[in-house]
Amino acid sequence: MRKLLAAFVALMVLAGFAQAQTSLLDEIKLRGNMTCGVNQSLPGFGVIDSEGNFSGFDVDFCKAVAAAVLGDSEAVTYRALTASERFTAVQTGEVDVLIRNTTWTSSRDSEVGLNFAPTTFYDGQGFIVKRASGISEVSDFEGTSICVQSGTTTELNLADVMAALDISYTPLVFETADQVFAAYEADQCESVTTDMSGLVSRSTLLQDPAASVILPITISKEPLGPAVLHGDDTWFDVVKWVTFGLIFAEEYGITSDNVRDVAASAQAPVVRRFLGLDGQVMEQLGLESDAMITMIEQVGNYGEIFARNLGPDTQFGLERGLNALYTDGGLLYSPPFR
């Protein structure tokens, strides 16, 4: 009996080990397609056009992962998710990765069960008000109504700040950003509060953008980035190092236009490893040796993604700020590919 029990335990251990070795990465490769949870109503970050095509800063990170894993940046199925839907979609496996202006917090790392890849956009929460309101600082919100989206850190941050400053206000909570800004335009509230990037994005959709102003006030830290489900280190590593790869490429001046030329002439060991010319860095992650070449050629580096969707030549005109490379005074930094 003891021998039978020991054999049973050994089989269960082996079964558990085999199960642990199965990764979503293998499933995605077999499927030939990746499912990415995104926003569909945040211009510059995630938006869908009349023909059903998704575009934006976050969408390009979905494309980068698909390019690195599958060799095709278009091998992505997008799932448009509201703020309250997004975590359930990850937990149930409806999406393989969530890249939807989502803030990295301790509870989301633990209770919600997410693993966050490196921050792709350093943001902070702010306010937009009508110019005619006369509101210029947080204390001016005494006795006002503020529109906010449910299921977000924005809602919680607002409550914390107002309680700390003993400011009496009425929160008007809505499910979607469209509802939030519709209520603001209908004068149901004096202000909308959300991430600064969201305010810049959504202000372009207002009937009269010039009639509103984004206050120069930031009340929180909002590190936004991709997230995957706990428990699959192999898939987490891929999403994490693809993100780092976009930053690394910008640091070393590797772009969609020159990546093939760089690969043909690179001498620096760090670049050669990154591009899969030496060593087995990419194979260790479960990717093809030329995964970074493919990704950069199809999607570009971090700087190209930022400039294309949010930079000075777009309607948003955002400066890099904290989202610049560390060499330019920002916070973006890639560990070594070694």
C-alpha cells in the first residue's frame, strides 16, 4: 500500500510539473494568433475606426508582442474592454494580454492576480474643467460634482485626495468614458478626473475643446503598462522583454528603417545579442533568434511608437517628459539582454 501511495504521489508530482511547464506562449504559437485586451474609445492610445480597425499607442504594443512571438504584427485579435471588464477578461483567459491604459498597483499584483510588464507610459491623474467655471485649484472643487469612471484607480484616488483635504464634493460615477464625458458636456458635473493622458486624448473629442482647460494639477502616480495573468512565468517573460526590447532599440538607435542594416553590420556585442546574431537570448525566451529584428521592422522602437501616436506631430502634441529614455532625463530603462 505504501509503495502504491508513493507511486501515486510521484505521478501527481510529475503531472503537476508537466502542467507547470505548459505556457500560454505555446498555445499562442499553435493558434497562430494572439488576443489582446484594449481600449476602443481613447484616441492616441486605443481607438477603433468605422471599418473596425484598431490603432493607438497601446495597440502598437499588442502588435509588437505579436510580431516578436508570431512574426506578424497583424496576427492579433483585439477585445475592446471597459475598465470594469478588463480584469475579468484576463482572469478567464478571454485575452492573452491586457494593454489598456491600466495602472500597476499592489492589489492588482496580488488580489486581482496580474503580473505587470514594464511601465510603457508614466502618467498622473488630473482634472479638466470649463474655462468659465473659474476653477483653478483643488480647493475650488468644494461643493461641486465631479464625473469619474467606475472600476478605476481614478475613482479611489479622487476619494482619497478629497477626504485628506476635507473637501465636500459629489462624485458622479459612470461605467464608460463616453458616459463620463457626455455628462460633463451636458453640465451634469463641473469636472472630469482621469489620467492626464486620458484628458488630453478625450478633450480632442469635445464639441468645443477650447472651452475647457486641463488644470496643471497632478494628484497621483499612474504607471500604465501591459499585464498578464499570474502563474505563467514563460509568457510573462516574453511580454516583459518585448517591452524592454522596444526601449532598448530606441536607446541604441535601432529603428524600423535601419534595423536590417544594423543587423548586417553590428559590431557591439550588446546589439548583436539583442538582434539574435550572437548567443541565444531570444531562444531562451522561447522566441526565434531574429524576433527583435522582425518586431522592430514591423512596429518600430518605443520612440517611433510614441511619436506616431502621441508626439508633437500628432493632434495631441505630447512631449516625452517622464516617458523619455533615462539618458534624456526620463524613466525608461532596459536591463541588459544577456
